[in-house]
Amino acid sequence: MKPEHVLARILLSSVFVAMGGYRLWMAYRGLAVPNGTLLLSAAELALGLAIAGAWRLRLMVGVAVAVLLVDAVASHPFWTSAGTARGANLLHFAKNLGLVGGLLLLAGIGGGKRR
């Protein structure tokens, strides 16, 4: 893989590593975090590390794309918001779609030789 592809893979995976790791760290530090959130955060961290390490890259990218699309629709419904909340939700919705685009490009590049 070209160096710029490796950098892109690491940067795209950093969203999952940072957010999953952050929520787990906050729980470790004593913040009350629901069990479902802990489980999701651990899965998100593992997903980000798998993508960063190019482990089963196309499969992991597919999972990440699904997670981001569900999150965009479920967590950022800008179409039901008003005022500044609409702008914030639209920003996060569009961010998720941009990440999906980058991940799809990454899946097209692949993680190595096909067998």
C-alpha cells in the first residue's frame, strides 16, 4: 500500500479509536456510562484498530460504513431539528457521510493482494 493510503487508513480509523477510547476512558475515570454505551464504545475502538491495522479491511470498512449510516440517521436527524440544533445535526450528518465516502474509497484501494 502506498504511504498516502496508509495515512488515509489511519486517519479514517482515528474517528473510531478516538471516540470509542474516549468514552471508555471516561467510564474508567468514574463517569456513569450505560452498559450499552460501554459495549458500543469497546466495539468502536476495536473496529478502529482493525481498520488502522488493515485487518480484514474490506469487511471492517463495511461494518464501519453501516455504523456511520445508522448513526447519521438515528443520532443526527437534522430534518426534525430547528435553529442551531438543525445546523449542528446537519454538520454531524454530513461528517458521517463524508467518512462513509472516504471509507468506500479505502475499500476500493484494499489492504493488500487478493487471493
